[in-house]
Amino acid sequence: MHRKTTIMETLQSELHNELINNILPYWINNMPDKANGGFYGRIDGNEHLHPQANKGVVLNARILWTFSAAYRCEKNPQYLEIAERAYRYIRDYFTDKEYGGVYWELDYRGKPVNTRKQTYAQGFALYGYSEFYRATGEPEALKMSIDLFRLIEKRAHDPLSGGYFEAFQRDWQAIDDKRLSEKDANEAKSTNTHLHILEPYANLLRVWKAPALVQAQKELIEIFCRHIIHPQTHHLNLFFDEQWNSQSSLISYGHDIEAAWLLYEATETVDDEILLKRIKPCVIRLIEAAYEGIQDDGSLIYEAEGTQIDANRHWWVQAEAVAGSIYAYQITGEQKYLNVAKKCWEYIKEYIRDKENGEWVWSVFPNGKQNRTNDKAGFWKCPYHNARMCVRKL
């Protein structure tokens, strides 16, 4: 008699197939810029390539992380080739040889056009470099990871109130417009930036257990507990002044659930069992708060502020709903979390996945129609959330 396949085993198998048969081939086949190096800056929602679009460091760093992680797990030499292409391009073109760190944006030929230093971007470069080191053992990648950690601590860390400032000019002097994107509040600190310092620090800790890094990570975890997670609603506060006074009432369901599992994973890397036991209930409360946005069809809506609801189903929010729910199941053993992951995954297969062209669309409108207005690949549409969903804890 054959053993019955469990829901978890089926989900693991399907996510693995999604990674290697749908997500990764799209980027391999469509994005390498053979004329100018690196990767093209944009494919729009109708699959039109824009070969002269500017190139963003976040896209390139996320490609580096994704294909490094995929190679580490699968040992497919094609994945290594893409990872090496991303690694060399960030090192040679995005890196500021004079002031340190990475530029925000290049033109299609590789010339810097926006030299601002966004702390978020430094974190993603560190994340990509450290994963490339994990996958290949390349000593230069570890050195650049450590150098970026030290640079972030020296230039972006707030020694008075803790945490990290959002953005700087090229030479690390103050900048007026600190926003990561046009939709963000122009505040000194944001949850999104801290979340994506927490994650690369965790990745670096897997290969470099320096006391300074452990201390920085523990401070970050405390900041999430003391300032970022709302003590009553258990949603994330999203924007802050320098002293951690909240400057927004916006709820981001995707960030809620993403922060939950990244916080747990980050705490695991500091090897502190007492802290991990303290964090676990915070993580579950964050996930339960995010579930306020779960719909009957299994999807997770985007945002809410008071009575204003953005019910679009963004690709990355669905990926985080699956990843976070799997984490909740694994650390609690409660079947309800796995059921949420499975139902959201079924929604992704039906509505978010691009059955004709590969990869995923940007979002789905509340009426079920796919959004073809926003990019298929670009500054923010990267192989990161969905690829990470497939490789993490599976």
C-alpha cells in the first residue's frame, strides 16, 4: 500500500516545480542584456522589452540572490551563470569606488544616473553578495558582504535612537527626499528598510558570526519588538521620525506576514533560545493580524488605511502569504496555517501565474482581471518574493 501524500509534500513539490519550470526560465530567457552587460531594465506588462530602460540596483541584487540561492539548492550550472553575471555587474558598475556602497540607478549602458545611497539598496546588495558566497565560496563576495555591513553600521546606523536612516546623497551626507518610492512617506526611518537590513544580516550571520554583527542583529530584533510592531493591533507601524514616533496609520498586509517569518528566521541566526521563545508569539500575532486581509478566495489584499481599502492582489503579497503561512505551520504544527498556504497557492496558480508567457503578473484586480499596466520585470518586479517562497524551508 502506498503512503498517502501529505498536503505539505504536495505543496513542496509544486513550489519546486514552479521555481525551476516557470519562474527561473523566464529570467534566464528574457533578461540578460548581451549588448551592454548585466540585465535589461524593463519588460512591461504586455511583454514588450525596453532595452534602453534604466537599470536599478534592487532588481540586479535580487537576481543575484535568487540565482545564487537556486544554484546552492539545485547545482544547475545555468543558475550559476546568471548569478555570476549579476555578481560581476553589481561589483563593476553599481559599486561606488570612491564613497562606498551601491548606486541606486544606472542608464542602460551602465553609467550612474542616480547616485543616491538608499540604505535599503545597500541591504539588498549585501543579501546578494552573501548568498553568492554561500553558493560558491568566492572569498571576494564574503569580503564585499562584510565591507557593506561595516559601511551600513558606520554611515546609516542611528547611534542615539537605534535603527537605520533611510537615505543619503552619494557622499553619505543628508538628503531631503528620503523616500524609497513615490508612494512612501518622506520620513527618517521605515519598516521596509529595517526589514531588509534584518534579512541580509541574518544571511551574513550564516557564514560570519562576528560579535558586532550579532549585536547589530539583536538590536534590530528589539526595534521590531519595541517600535515597529504595534502593541495593540499587532500590525506593523510603517514610517517613523528619528525618535521612532509613528507617522502613519497605513496597514500593509504583505509586510505584516513577510516581517513575521523574516523576524523568526533572523532570531534563529543569533543562537539565543530565550530570545527565540520570546519572538515566537510575536510572530504568530503578526501573522494573525495579516490574516485580517485574507479573502474568501484565499488571496491576501494589499493595504488598508482606516476605511480606505486597496483590494488589489499583488504578486509579492500572495507569495508572502504562502511563505509566512508555511512558517507558521512549521513552528506551531497547526493545520490551519498550512490550509491558508495551500488555498493562497491555488489562487496564485489560477490568477497570478502567467500561463502564456511564464512568471507572474504584477497584480490582479478585485474583479479577477490580471493587471497588465504594471511591469512584468523591472525596477520593483523581480524574481525575489516568489522565488524565495519556493526555496525557503522547503
